[in-house]
Amino acid sequence: MEGFGPRLINIAGLQISETVVVTWIIMAVLIILAIVTTRNFEKIPKGVQNAIEAIVDAINNLTISTMGEKNKAFAPYIGTIFMFILFANLIGLVGLRPPTADLNTTLALGIMTFIIIHFSSIKSKGIKAYIKGYFEPFFLLFPMNLLGELATPISLGFRLFGNLVGGLIIMSLLYAALAGLSGMIGLNTIPIFQAGIPVVFHLYFDLFSGALQSFIFAMLTMVFIAMAKE
């Protein structure tokens, strides 16, 4: 792909999207972290184990407070999707393109949640009650109810994608503007403006906004699932 979108990378003669490669990197990092940080757990926690247990407790408590005690089994999924999106959003800090700035990734995440929402609804209500819900409060609203449900993964995917790609575009424009400013005063070889000014913007678009969007996606997932089971 050319332009602003993700590039195609040649690996052993295969053209693979930059998004896929970076996603592999994130998955490898998460798997390695999970193995390394949990292999020597002790009955009395200390050090890294304290931090890991605090994170797990926070995710469990957030799931219970949002979805109710009966839905605490969703905590592992919520924790996993939150950690993946968080790492995907923050990986821009090390110079890699965030996979969440690719609509393919964000829509895939939205579809995953969409499937879990409807599977949970059918399991909780039964197939008859599930189908009946599309015709309530009266049957003429079936098309609107159906469109409303189909809009869920699109809404989730585009919300996350829009925020991430918007930040990337702004940062790209900022770097271009600063490079032009450096050229105007004869500092083409010394990127003095690009070295310092963008830091503040990176803190917002990559760090704060990235963490916030991860939390919002996880919260919306919990809310939609909980509503579907009622």
C-alpha cells in the first residue's frame, strides 16, 4: 500500500502488511511477558507478582462492577482485549505503526465483540427470546433493530480507528511543518524543532489517548455484553 496507510513488507518473498507484522510483535511480547511474569508465583506475593495480581484484581473488579458478579467470567476476555489494544496503541512510541490505525484490525476487534455479544444473548435468553427481541416493541421495528445491531461492530471499529489514525495524521503534519520551519532558517541537517516540540504531542496522542481508547473499547464491550444478556 502507498501513501499514509500501512506498508507491505517483503518477508521471504511474501508481501505481508505492516499491520500484520507489528501485530505479531505485540502478540509475542504479550506472550513472553505472561510466561516470564507468572512462572514463579509464590503464596506470599512480592515484587513483580504484586503488580501482576494488582492488575488482575483491577480487571476483575472493573468487570464485576460494570457487568455484575454473575458475568465475572468475562474478565479474561476483557483483560486480554484491553492489554492488546493498549500495547497496539502505545507501540507508536517506539516508532512502529499502531495496528489499531488500520481499519482491518479495529473492525476485526469489533466483530469479535459482536459475536460474543450475540452468543451470550442467545445462551442467556434462549433462541426464541433472542429472535423475539428484534420484533419488540412491535414487529415493524424489525429492520431498525437489525440495523442497530449490525451497527455495533462498525461503531466500535471506526471509533477506535478514527482516534488512532487521527493522531497519526496530526503528528505527521506536525513533523512536516517543523521540518519546513527548520529548512526556512537553514537547519536542514539539524532537526532541532523535530527533536523537542513533538514530545508533548506524543504524550497526548500516543500515551494518554492510546490508554484512554483502550479503556473505552473495553468498557463499551462490557456494557454491550451486559445489555445483551438482560
